[in-house]
Amino acid sequence: MLSADDAVALDILLVEDDPGDVMLTSEGLARSKVLHHLAVAPDGESALEHLRAATPKPVSFDSFVEVVCQIGEFFFGVVRADDLADAG
């Protein structure tokens, strides 16, 4: 079993422009007791800037269905083209 000293924090990038949703997400993560670092980007452009500067690169992405339908294909296309995610 891992001790607290052995735990690795999850680096989470939340792309969300609604402060209420950011607060709910932050509170949910705090209640989960998952060790994490939460970065918030209010839009796709800011998220791409964050990802371009990120080390290590994130392994996976999650998004809401409506975001994927509206701008997700473009966003994730840039992420793939710029190699901004670790292949796992």
C-alpha cells in the first residue's frame, strides 16, 4: 500500500468559464481526497497555451458532450497535431 509520501498528484486542467462550475469541481475534488493540482482555463485558447507549456504532458482528456460537439473536434485536433498529450 502506498503511503502519503509515495502518492503522486494528478495534474488536472479544467476548461470551464463558469465560476460556479469551477467551484463545484474544486469542492468535489477536495471531498474526494484525491491528491491533485487543479489548473483552470476559461476557454480553449487558454487551455492550449497551458498544454503547450505543461510538463509532463497530460495522459487523457475529458470534456462535456456539448463542448465536444461545438468546439471539441477543433480543440482535440490541435492537441493531437501539436503533440500536447502523452500517448500513454
